[in-house]
Amino acid sequence: MSRQFFIALRLLFASIFIICAAPFIITATSIAAQFNLTVIDKTGQVTVFSYEDMVAMPSHTMKTHTPWTDGIQNFTGVLFKDLLTNAGLSENEITASQIVATALNDYEVTIDGSGIIDDGALIAYNMDSQPIPVNTFGPFWIVYPRDDREELQDSRYDHNWAWQLKELQIK
């Protein structure tokens, strides 16, 4: 058999593999799209934000170190206060609130509402221009401009960096 025959056969098998595997190719974006971030205000009003909703809002970027990653990370997301404003809260309501952030693993932390405004917290959905995988810190991660403000480098703030975020309840 000729060399051309074997090349044609390899191309045929490669084509069959690609066609069969295409439905099973999963991207980080498609995984992130399966998760929502729920905001529950003091009256019990529920607002649900999908990954697509988050990406459609005005985005902000933040370059900072974290205690859990190596080097400077480039985060993209929605300002925490802007997300809550989109859920119907005023800045005064946010400032006067305690916010219970809950992760996919049911980790909870209570964050002072005035802190998220003063500290410039971000609900990140991308890290280094990629959706944040669920098996690391995604799809949503509360991040702070740690490198910009010395007080945010204190380990007492680290517990506020809730990752795999699924719910924000306003108290």
C-alpha cells in the first residue's frame, strides 16, 4: 500500500474523531454558564445573575496578588456595589447592610456593606482573561485590590475573598 493511502486513512480517522468528540468538548465558559449568582435582599426579593448577565454588565479589571495564587493576577468582573445596585439596592442600603456571601461548598462569610464600597471589591468572573474554573475559584470570586491598599494585605481580610460564590444575602 502506498504512503498516500496511509495519509488519507489517517486524515479519515482524525476527521471521524473530531466529529465524534465535538459534542463532548467542554470549555470553561460553558461550565461557568451553568452557574448563577443569587442576590436576596432584606425583603426576600430574589435576583438571579447568570454568567452571561455578569459579562453583559460594565466590567472592571483589577491586577493584584492573592494569598492563594502565584504572582499578579488580572481579574475582570463587576464592582460588588454595581452588582447590588443592579439587584435594586441603593448605595445607602448597601452601606447600611451586612452581606452574607455563600460559596458552592456552603462556606459563609459576613461582609460589611460599607467595606465593599470603600474597598472597591469586585465580583470577578475572569482571571487572566479566562473564565474562572469551578474547580479552582470560580465561577465567581470576591476579590479586593490588595496591592493598592496596605490594610487589605492584612490576613484578617482574607476570609472575605469568598470564591465559588453562589449567593449574596443582604441582612
